[in-house]
Amino acid sequence: MRILFDQGTPAPLRHALPGHAVSSTYEMGWDKLENGDLLDVADSSFDAFITTDQNLRFQQKLTGRRLAILVLPTTSWPKIQLHISKVVAALNALRPGDFVELNFP
């Protein structure tokens, strides 16, 4: 799966996703794009977008996209690391166009 990390997504998460091709918005030169434009360009090049932007669904039109979106509840790598199996399971279950928000207890 081709995965794009948004700016707030902790980089170490990349190492927990073996078998996936992971890039960041910074690496792609897309870190200055607004969310709508970013989702448009990502939609044609990636399968999944991982973000920590809790407001994304309220700010952008998400229907009709091929890109699957996974929203993490925090930018904190130590907190995400405690729930890495949940993150990996959610990512592996994504289908084109899905929008999934994770919650950690």
C-alpha cells in the first residue's frame, strides 16, 4: 500500500508499517499545500493518507475520493506506540474511499 503521512503524523510510525511504501508530505514537497489541494494530489498517487487532523472531515469534501484516510487521535509517538496494533489493523483494513478515525482509551 502507498501511504502518505500528513505533517503531524509521527515519522517513527513508518517503521511499524513494513511492507508499505510510506512518504511524507514534506518528502513529496507538498507540505505547503492546503488540505483540499493536498488531498487532490494525494488521491492520484497514494492509497492511504494518515493524519492527526481531527477536523479534516468538517473542513473537506471527502466523498468521491479513492484515497482512504486514517485519522490518529494524537501526534504523540509514545501514545501511538502503545496502540500500534490498533493502528496497523485499521490501516490494513482500509478500502478505497474509507474514512476512519481512531480513538485510544
